[in-house]
Amino acid sequence: MSHIQVQIGFADAMRKSTWDRVVSDPMAGTTPESFVIGARNQVVGLQIRLGAEQDYVLAVDRSNWLHPLGFQPRVRLSVRFPTLPANAVETLVIGYAEGDDRRLWMETLDRAGYAEVPAYRPQAVYVRIRIPSDLGSGMHEGQVTAYTQYGFEDEELCWQGCVHLQVADVTLPDVADWSYHLDLWQHCTSIARYHHVPLWSDAHFALIDAYYASLAQLGQKAVSVIAAEIPWSGQRCFRDRSYPSYLYEHAVVDVARDETGRLLFDYRLLDRQLALADKHGIDREIEIFGLLNVWVDEAFGFGKVAPDAPDAIRVRCYDRVTGTITYLRTADELSTFIRALHDHLQEMDLLERVRIIADEPRELDAFAERLAFVKAAAPGFTYKVAINHFEFMEDAPPEVVDAVPVLPLACRDPDLTAALAGKLRAQGGRMSWYVCCWPPIPNTFLHSPLVEGVLYGWLTHRLKLDGFLRWAFCLWPAEPWNRVSWRAPHWSAGDMFFVLPGKDGAPVETLRYEALRMAAQDYELLRLAERVLPANQAGELLEAAFARILRADKISDFAGVASARAEDLYSLHPADYQAARRMVLEAIAGAS
């Protein structure tokens, strides 16, 4: 067959489709033109959707990609914005990942430049536009052209569409200067293991460099440091025998014992990690894991290694006399390790940025005892707690300067949340919020509507909090390109990552990654409106903008997200978020 009948149209950047059977109308909801609005220094996006009743090869560059079985129809897309620099526009084929329901969900942003598309599969291309900081405001027109080809025939024009990019007379701060405190925990051991390089080797740090570079584009502010072994006990991955997956995290600090029994600490790898994070602007916070509230699973042997210590801190040690590796077995030696780490960070003039992390402590008394142990060893440390028990909101120890309640707790008593946030800021701390495998909504699972990720920026502003935390940026099950679903239904697919490991050593970003970027940018726009508009005008604007998005009468309604319907709390329609964003942009532009 020498020709292909293909349908092409535009869709919102935050639309997601599935593919599990013949789709009667893959072009539902598409438009012949695309209208996008953004500020200078903002990253915006849109989708191009395609549908065809036969197999074809889709190309988004000029390479001569063929099908391995020979000639099949080809469709090539060309995206041009004459008034934008060439490197401001990326065209990425959207790939699929299999969810917990065995359906295929739109997910990855593929850099390869092509895809082999089966008949009837809804196919999309993501167009990412980085609006330059010096671009003139006004309308910038982009042209999308589609060509078809078979074998050695000449290409034929088959479709043209127009993108209307309205650049408001507004400039977002540089991403490194965003006030939104994004905290996606990094799992560097997972990077080394998947890419099959030695842990903390030059090759490993080269990979981390690429992952930090991507993470920095979201405005990430905190670097995750594993100071002691296996702080989460591998998320108890040893209990999931049907799909064995390595989720342990290993320490970046080397410890040895010399001939006299003295402990020696080597911080060169730690310093290298911190320098790499600083290079990418991930330099507002240093989170130290493994020293407080270490997770245990006694039944499987993951308990204490120092019986007289109040916590299960695990520090490996190389004995230079015997040539064996052991662990620090006493509370005194653990205190020495903690004190030495504190002193090193103090010598590096980093202590103000350091937070010792406790992830979801359950018992206030036990937590207080463990915190007292670390504090006695190193009084200069300050602490950060991810909270999923309400008593930690009411009676948090004074040493905790950063609190991160799970969303329902943050909304349960808004006055208490506001009071605690004010107290922490007065101490030089901050208050954010988080979601993880729970609650079910709003979340960033593979099956979640993409706008739920965008909503995070709006919720952070409405709660008057400083940012958002999620526990995993790059943690993967054993075969992430074949099966991302792991531990369902307790964990939903997508709970563990926002990027997948690319074969080229760089992370493969996702639509959910883009949703987090939009959330951060929207938060910055809301804060910018508050700065440039008179207070009464800003208040009216934000109420009108939030009315396009929120359906709940009050923010405390989000305390019931575990059993609520999403559509009763917030909009699920991307157009509403676009409309709210447009209102804010136009108001700021009008003020300037």
C-alpha cells in the first residue's frame, strides 16, 4: 500500500489516553488549531494526536527510520516556530507503559525520534516549548506539517496545523530562584543498579549528573544523602517474592577501623555528591537519611545492628586489621559516627542547610528517644519529619524545624496547620505537604489524571505552605521497561518514579514529570501576582482563578480525600487549568 489515511489534530498537554482495544474515535477531543499561553522563562506544552487504521512508522526528525520488516507507510511531523530559537522547541514521541489494570497508558517522552505505531493505537507527540526570557510578548505562530511516504517515494504533504503561542508580558524567575520548595527524594543506588555500574564510581557520578540535570528543570531544591545503610529496609522488597526488585539504598560515607581501633571517616564521595547537586542548583537543602526513624522488619532480619541504640542505624565498617567488613555494634560508636558527620558538614559551612530526616514515625515517645540520641551526639543538627500521624502535628518536638504532613492531615485543621507553619518559619524552617501511595487522590500514579499533578501547585498556595514532597523520583522495579506495576494494589504503578532509566544513561521524562513542572510554574505565577498587584486586586484575582479549579467549598474538605470523589473537590478538565492560568497571566501583564 503506497498511502496511509491518517487523522491528525491538537490536544492539551495534560491529556492522557489508554490503549487496550480498538478505539472507535482516537481523535475525540482534538482541535484543528492549538492555543497556548505562557510567560517568558516558562515551559509550556501541547500534544499532537494521530490516528490510523494500519501500522505505520512515525518520525519527528529527518532521519530515515524504517520498520524492521521492511517498508511500511511513514508519517513525519515537522514543528517550526520562525520567531523562536531552534533549541526552544522539542518534539517527543509519547510512549506507553502498562498499568496495574494491564492497560497501556500514555507515559514516556521518547527522545529517539520515531515510533513503530500499530494500527488503531492512539498516538501522540509532545511538543515542549521553552519560552526564552528575552522573547518579545505577543502572538508567535508555529506551523506543524505532516508528510507521508512509502518506500523510496517522495514525501507528500498530508496535513498542516497552526499553534498560536501567546507570550504574556510577564517573566517568571529562573528555575533556580523559584520559591516553590520541590522535594523529590532521589534513589542513587537505583541509578547505579539499573545502569549496571559500580556504586559511587566515576561512571555512577556521570549518571547522577544527568539525573540531577533533569531534576533541576523541575525546580528541585533538596539533595538526598544516604548517610547510613538501608534506611527504609528496602521498602520491605524482600516480602514481594513474585517480582523480586532491589529497592535498598546504600551509604555514600565510607567508614574504616585502623590498627588501634580508631574509626576513620571518608567523606570524599559525599562531598562529590553535594558538589554535583550544587552545580545544578539543587542546593537549598541537604536531607540526611539513615540516622533517625530507620524502618525495620524484624521477622526478616532487618532490625538493629547496635542492640543498645534506640534506633536501627546501620553503619558498615571496613576493619583494616582483619580485612573484613562489619558494622558499628554499639551506641557509643554510632554517636561517634553522627558527631563526626556533623563536624564535617560544619567545617564545610553546610550545617544550616542540613536536615536529619525522619520518614513517617509512628510513636511520639519512641521518636523523642531516637531524636534525643542523635541530638546528644550532634546538638547542631536540625530535623525534618514526614508526618502521617496527627499527634506529630499537635506535639512536634521543638527540634523539628521542617514539617511535612500528608495532604489529609495538612487539611484536617487548617488553623493548626497555619499556626505550625508560622512557628516553623520563625525558626528558619518551612512546612510542605506530601502524598505517597496514599491517598488515592489527588495523586500522580500512572492512572491518575495529569491535572492532579498540576493541582499540587494550586493546593500548596491555597494551604499557604512552602512546597511539595514526594518520596521517589527515580526508584524502579526489576524490569521497569517491561513492567512498572509493582506491589499493586498497595502501591499503584507510577508511585515510585517520575522518570525511567534511558539506555543512553539519561533519564526518560514522562507526562507526569511535565505535570509537576506545570504545578511549580503555576505556584510561581500565583506568588508573582501577589507581589505585583494591590492586595485587594490580587485577592479577587486569585479567588476567581481558584474558582475555575476547586469544587470544594473549603480546603478542609480535602481531609476526606481517601473516600471522596475527585470531581467533587477539583476540576479534572485541563481547559479549566488553562483558563485559570490565563487569568493570572493577563492580570500580571496588565499591572506591568
